[in-house]
Amino acid sequence: MSSFVFFLIPLALAATAIILGVGLYSLAKGGAFAKENSNKLMRMRVIAQAVTIALMALFLMLIGKGPGS
């Protein structure tokens, strides 16, 4: 189970980075897309960060309960 969670962590990190990049690009470029989607992108980034942190915490809990525990 811990190896599956360990595989999901980079995916969640990449999703967070992509959402952050799109948000920064839209704010720098401006225009209608930024006006319509900047708040939505910020909320998506916060959710992606929360999922990433939760996966990291879950992974640490799983490896802490190793076979010797």
C-alpha cells in the first residue's frame, strides 16, 4: 500500500505545479481568461496542495507502521 501512495505523490506534485503554472501564466497575460478563471485556478491549486500533503502524511504513517512494528 505504501508503494502505491508513494507513486501517487509525484503525480499530485505535478498536478499542483501545472495548476500553479497555468494560474501564473493567466495572471501575467491578463485578459478575459484570467478574469474568468483566476479564482477557480487558485481554489484548484489549494485543493491539489491539500491532497499532496495528505498523501505525504499517509505515506509517512504507512512507513512508520512497518513490518517490525
